[in-house]
Amino acid sequence: MFSPLRWALLAWLALSAPVALAEVPTVAAASDLQFALTEAAERFTDETGRELRLNFGSSGNFKRQIRQGAPFELYLSADEAYVLALHEAGWTEDEGVVYAVGRLAWLQRPGSGELPDMADSMAGVREAIDAHRAGQGRPRIALANPEHAPYGVVARQVLDHVGLWEDSEPLRILGENVSQAAQFALADEARGGLVAWSLALAPPLAARSEQVLIPEEWHAPLVQRMALIEGAGETARAFYAWLQQPAARQILAAYGFRLPDQGNPR
């Protein structure tokens, strides 16, 4: 039998729990930020004592979820067009700010073939196509889904640029986001894949892979923008401001991102 005091305590806990949970904001972030933003969030928490909940995925899917009312408070997109579209539709407080410019890379596991150089970074794709045509298996080429992942869009642009988009069709395997594409690129059946340079540089992937940058002029710039969602709370606002400070910028630069004041890649 519960005493009146215990009933009162349980009632207070039931009422206060949602408030406590609401104080931890959920951040929707592009998958190329998986390692960089995790490190940044840990530093932010250490400095401020404020907790964050990070949710990584494809920028296009997050845009759709935000329009459907998903309870995100801060959105970091790998394509600024998604943020600007949300602002035009009234979902963000303002147009936000550009926080980085991403880079695309070719990623492969050691032993899958010779690592191409930057000037001929799609040599592995051509080798895979030739091997498939010669009946030597089906070496897969990984990339993020161009339907909703910005890194998939530029991966297609690169394959178009070198004239291999159509020929690579039977070998392509699409990740739901660029992080999943990186996993596919290192699978036993893969020749490699087109992924975010920031993921290729992250210690967990760098330790078991080889990578080379894709020339920037082969695709449109990956201008990445972030914005606060309407109704964002104090912690999300504090993190948004912190991400524009030197400590956060240093972390992004360490993972291969171009900082916004370092010039247009074009």
C-alpha cells in the first residue's frame, strides 16, 4: 500500500519527467558529421554541462521529417538548399549560417585494388566495370542515394563527369545516407565507394581503409548550412552559437571540412 507521501512523490516524478527530457534537444545532422559533430557535442557538454541528443541521417530525409513536425531543435544539413527551403516554408527561425563546405572522397578497403591518384580518382570504378564485363564477378560501387542525400547527388555528378554513370549502374549499391555508403564501400564485395572526406578521415574508418580526394571541380560545392527550428530551446541555441566559435571550427577543419571564410571552392 502506497502512503500519501509516496503517491505525491510519484505524481511529481510523472509530471517533471517530460520537462526534464524536453531540456535535452534533439539535433538532426547530416551523416558526414557523424564523427566531427559527436566530438564537438562532447566538448560542448564538457564546457557547459548541457546534454544533447544527436540524430544522424540523410539531409533530405530530415527535411521531410521536419516538415512533418519531427521534434528537432537544430538542423545541420549537408546541402544548404534544404535549410533555405525550410526557412521559406516557415520551419526555421531564419536562414541560418553556413558552417562548412564538404569534400567528396573515394574510399576502399586495403587489398581491393590499387588506390587511384587524385587526378584519376575514378580508376577503380572503371576497373570494376571492366571486370564485370569480363565475367570476373560483380565488384560493387557504393554511394549515398541521390534521391535524398547530398553526397549521393555529387557522387552522381562525378560519375557523370567522367562518363561512367550509366556504365556503373549494375554495380552501384546505394546507402540510405553517406555513412551507410561508407560501410558498403568497405564490404568484401565492394571495389570502393564515393563518400564524405570527413568520414574517410575519421580514425575508425581511416584505420581500415585507403582514401583519395575527388577534385572539387568535378561536382557542385557541398555548401553545408545549419539553422534553429522554430521554438528551439536554450540548449539548442547555445550549441548553435558554440558551433560558430573557434573550438568547433577547429574540430570541423580537422575532419577535412572547408570553413566558410576560406573561400568558395569554385
